Amino acid sequence: ADLRSTAVQKDWHLPAGSSSGSAHHMNTELFVLTYGALVAQLCKDLQNDEDINKELDNMGYNIGVRLIEDFLAHSDVRRCHSFYETVDVISKVAFKMYLGVVPNVICKDPAGDEYSLLLERNPLVNFLEDLPDNHSSLWYSNLLCGILRGALKMVNLATDVCFVQDRLKGDKETEIQIKFLRKLEGSKLMGHK
Ligand code: MYR
């Protein structure tokens, strides 16, 4: 169990600014710092930003296909009946649970196959001011796209997930686009009622 959430439940004293579910959450801080080290290492190992973006997406995918079990086990999420509902759950439940933020969901097309998550705050860049030098095409938080794609694959949804804006690059918003491609056939995940 997590010491801080125990402390919160028991109403123990916590340092100012800390609260469970925020980026001050100890696990999140460790994750964010580790993630920074991972991206720095990939910047050393790979030639261009496109390769780094791809690798982050790929690593995220492998995390996502496993994380979905944890997510379904720790949330009370039922099978969604529309793609909007799914994206809404990603924002309000999954992002809240793992990153302590709730992105705004924006509908990008009337058919309801394309949505964007707008992140007012991106905990992954907490200790970062700028993109690393000479990496203007890097989607720094691209791991998230892979995670979402992998997790959604496991609930039989084929999607395209990518960043289309990032404040780190000087864009106005930080925006992840999620496009529904098709429903997949296959075994249902345990615990996904
Ligand atoms: C459904 O469509 O039936 C509900 C499934 C919801 C899938 C939510 C996947 C989220 C996985 C965790 C992402 C963590 C991002 C930080």
C-alpha cells in the first residue's frame, strides 16, 4: 500500500502542497523523474526525433497492454457504449488515477470518431522548462500515446493516438488526439464487465 494515501485516509500531517492524486504523489514524482531519464537516454542513443517518438510510442504500447488490467482492477469502469464514453473514462478516471490530472475532452468530428484530450497541466514535464536542445520535433510525452493505444487495443478498440500540440514546443495547448479506427474481435479481458 501507498504510505501517503494511508496518511491521507488517517488524516495525518502531510507537508504543504502534498495531496494524494496530484503530481506531488510520491509515485508520480519518481515516475516523472525516471521518465525524464529515459527520454534523455533515447536522445543519446537515437539519431532523430522521429525515431525517438516511435520508440516512446512503442514502449508505451507495451506498458498499455499490461496497464489495462491494473486499471480495470482498480477502477469501477464498465464496458463503454460509445467512443466518447471511452475517452471520457480515459480523462476522468485513468488520467486522474495515474497522473492526477483530468484533461478536457474536445470532440473533433461530428461522427464522434475523433477526440482530443487537452492537458492544462502535464505532470510529465514538471521538472522541465524546455525541450532538450536540437530536439524541436520531439514529442516529449509520446509514451502516453502508446499507453493509450495499447490499453484500448486490449478492450478491442483499434485507435490512432498522437500529440498534435505541445506547450513544450511553444504551442498554445498540449493536445493528444485519439482517433477511433475500428472494433477488433477477440477474447474479452477479464474483469471488464
Ligand atoms: C470501454 O471502452 O469499454 C472502457 C475501457 C476504458 C479504457 C481506458 C484505458 C485507460 C488505460 C490507462 C491509461 C493511463 C494514461 C495515463
